[in-house]
Amino acid sequence: MKGGETMSVRRSGYKAVVDGVGGRRRREDDMVEIRKAKREESLLKKRREALPHSPSADSLDQKVRLAYVHILYFRRETWRLMNLTVQFWRHVISDS
């Protein structure tokens, strides 16, 4: 091998060659993705502004929790009344 050939072999092993067409295509694809993301973000912002004022997520979450507590209380009271009824009828039946 001559000195120039040795140097080109060493460079090819050391430094990766950048493909101009591939790099340009990759940059264009990246820019398209960025534009799509910005456009989608803009549309979401417009949609949020166009919606009528709705209760905040916190107040809605609080209402759901309150409803859940009411349901649990109702279930507990129902079971308590059922148990009292069963106890009453067991007492009535045992006294007969």
C-alpha cells in the first residue's frame, strides 16, 4: 500500500462519511414532524378556547368523590337495615 491509500483506509475506518442526500432527507423529515406537532398543538389550543366554560377537573373530581361517598354510605345503611330486619325476624321466629 502506498501512503495515500493507507491514509484513506484509516480515515474510512475512523470517520463515518455523511451522505448529503440522506442527511437532507432526514432534516426535511424532521422539519415536517416539527411542523405537524406545532400545527396539532395550535389546533388543540383553538379547540380548548372554543369549548364553553366547563367545571375544572378538580371540582369535577371532587363531585365524583362526593357521589362515591354517598353511594358507599347508602350501601352501608342498606346493609345495616337488612341486618336489623333479619335479626328482628330471627327473634320473632325464635320466640314463636
